[in-house]
Amino acid sequence: MLETSARLLRLLSLLQAPREWPGSELAARLEVSTRTVRNDVERLRALGYPVHATRGSAGGYRLGAGTRLPPLLLDDEEAVAVAVGLRTAAGGSITGVEETSLRALAKLEQVMPDRLRRRVNALQNYTVPVPPDRPGPQVAADTLITLTAACRDHERLRLDYRNHDGTESRRVVEPSRLVAWGRRWYLVAWDVDRSDWRTFRVDRLVPRPPAGPRFTPREPPEDVVARVTRGVSSAAWRHRAEVTVHAPADAVLARINPAVGTVEAVDEDTCVLRTGSDTLESLAVHLGLLGVDFTVTDPPELVDALRVLGRRYAAATPRR
């Protein structure tokens, strides 16, 4: 039979599972009587763990949320996952969490068994992160908390927003979702004054409290992730193109990433691809990689780029 302290830890570990435990099942797991289980539950309560109990045949014990955070018990895989997540957060795109992430990581590694600490340290010492071409913008953790709370509670927000061209405006929005794409955060929200859905870069906005009033949430017209990825890509394009592709829309969609562009079916064998790129040359190459025939509708400069590329390919092909 486990000693009292070891038994309490075992009981706490069981109660952290998201379910209700009948007293008889806990007693069987711990190899004690149900009376001992009741006594141990009271000991946990005295230590600050909010253990709730419900009566009846379907009742039992469960661990609830309290007024303060008590110590947690993690199994090996959970501990490693938390440590890896904290290391990632310390170097991420959210300001205000670097120091707290490192403090929490230090506490976790201090109590880790050597076998787990070696696994975590190996991950740190033998992986080399590739830095981005340009450092991504950072956002404050408090801003993310404010936005997600407004999404959850369906409360309108007033925002000071700076557009990509530097112009500033005051927006009143009904927030729906936050999307993390690459190293940036985006807010998808209904713009009250414009009566339409808009996507806002979080590092360019400043929430103006107080929030409110509440609103009835709207269903977004499309997948919010697809909306953000498509909008982010198109905003960065220097050259945009419209191409008639002589293939079914589903076949083209299967060959491209949603961030590359939009595909609109014309008939069963034809579709229109709207896409773009930083250079006409790269755009011409990627269109060739579709593996199907296409006709450029716009711009004329892309047609010229394709002709140049075609002559270059032809010159590189030896004649027999």
C-alpha cells in the first residue's frame, strides 16, 4: 500500500484527468478503502486543490478550477511537450512572454528527472533554427488576450489601425477569429462602418477600451484561414495575373496552395486562376509547373515573360 504522501500524489494525478471518478474506482486504483479516499480528498482540499464531489450513481470526484494555480502533475511526455513549447514561446512573436516563459522553463527543468532533461536539452543543442529573411513583427500578449476575450464574449471593439500605406483610421469591429500565419497575427472581424468582413494585422492595431456592446456573432462567409492566407499573399504581390487554365477547377486546386491564388470554375474543363508573384519571371515559371495548358488573360507583360522563357528553354534543348 502506498504511503500517505505518495498516495496523495497518485490521487491527484488521477483527478487531473478530465472526468469524474467514482469513489469506489479511486479506492480500487489506490488499493485503499472508500473512507481513505474521502480523507485524502479532504487533505487535497486543505492544500488548495478544488476537488468537487457529486452524489448519486453517476456521481464522483473531479478536480475543478480554483482561485489560484496549485501545483500540477505532468507525465513524461507532457513535461517534454511543455518544455518545448516554453522554449518556442521564449523566441516567438509575442512580446511580454519571453521572460515568463524562461522562468517557467527553469522551474520545470529544475524538477525534471535527468532522462527528461537530457531529451529537452538535446532538442535545444542539436537543432538550428533558420532565421527568417526579415524579422517578423511582434505583438503584445495583452493585445492578444483583449482580442480573444472580445471574440469569446461577442463584444464590439474600437481599434486604432494603421494601414500598409501608413494611413491611420479608427475602426469599430465585431471580432470573430485570430489567425497566426507565418510570424504574424491577424484579426478577422466584421467592420461595422463598412458593413463587410475585414482582416487586420494585429501588430498594426491598438484596442481602445472599454469593449462593448455585445453583438450577435455572424457566420464568416468563408474559411477564415483561407481568407487570411489569400489576403496576405495578394497584399505582398508586386504583379497580379489572371490566367485561363484548360483543366477542371478541382484539378488546379489540388496543385496549388490556397495562399497562391483563387480558382473559379468556368465549365467542367476550364477555370480561371487569379494569382501573383514578386517577379514576372517567377510567375511564369510557376504557371509552367501547373502541368496543364493555360492562356494568359492579363497582364501583357506576363505574356512577354513567357515568350522569353520559352525561347530560353528552346535554346537549351539540343536538336537531334
